[in-house]
Amino acid sequence: MNKEAEAYHQWYYNSEVWHDVKYMGVPCYKSVADMWNYQEVLAELKPALIVEFGTRFGGSALFFSVTGRAINPDLKVVSVDISHEDVFPEVLLDSAIQLVTGSSSDPQVALRIEKMRALYPGPVFFILDSDHSKSHVLAELELLRRVTKSGDYLVVEDSNINGHPVLPGWGEGPYEAIQEYMAQYPDDYVTDSVREQKFGFTFAPSGFLIKR
């Protein structure tokens, strides 16, 4: 990352402007550059299913539903979180979104995804944005080994924390989980570096992955 891009990344993150990002009025705590990148990935992938770990207010689930159905009208979004008490009503009214309450590392979630894949065959876009501890993200990646297929796209968000380049000293998180997973399973994914670097910075460094 060049100095200008890193400086902007630091400003964008540390100013917390991303806390005020909204999609159709619903909070969506993401980089807007990443969101644009995601819609480009969806346009190329044409997924049948989008699986999101981490719902919070539901802004990203709504974004993925509206954008995804513009590409594939039959698309479904599965959003997993331990609680959905903060989800906005607009999200609850979207019939394409299925909210699953529980831990994103629970084997029952893998079973749910497998059932959804059977009902909606085709590529899947996965995005991990729940508990950012290394152990939890690693557990999510391990869980997805059984359900991902060649050509699926996976994004691991918030790998920018713990000094990559923001929040130094936060502790091992998604970035370190990706490193450990890739060291253990080097043939599972290809890193999409071109996509990652397209807009100069991302909340998901080393986290744009394509299943081999």
C-alpha cells in the first residue's frame, strides 16, 4: 500500500466516518469502496446465494439482497448472527433475506448452508464480518471448508485491524487467521490481489479469496 492510500485508510477508519455509512437508510459499517468492489464481484460471479456472517443492523444484508437480485432475481441472502435485535424493519420485510440466529462457527450453520445450496444451486458469495478474534475467524474458515466449492468467492473483512494498518496492538484477528489458515491449507484459495488493490485500500487486506 502506498503512503497516500495508507494515509487515507487511516483517516477513513480512525475518523469513524464508516459508522455513518448507510444503505437505503440502514447503517452499514463498511468501506464504501469495498461495497462497490463487492457489487462488481457479484456482477461477475452471478451467485445463487450470498452468505453473510455478522448482521448487526442489516444494512449489508439489504445491500447484498437488492444488488444481488438485480443480477439474479432468484438470489437469496443468509445472514448469521448471535442476535438480531438491532436489525432494521426494512431488512425484516425483505423476503430474500433469511436471518439465522446463532454462532457463525456452529456446525448447524454449515448444515443450513448445505441445504440452501441444494435449493439454490450455483456459485456462492461468502463474507465474514462477525467476531474479529483470530480464533473465531479461523473457526469460521474451518467450518466453510465443507460447504465451499470451486469458484465460490469469500471475503474476510476487518483484516485491516491489529496494525494492517489500523488499530495496532488490537491483538491477533482476521489477518492472522487468514495467514494461519493459508499456511495449513495452501491449496484451498487463490488470493484475488487485483480486486483487493483496485481502489487503493480495503478493510479486507489479504481477504479477497477465490476457492480453487
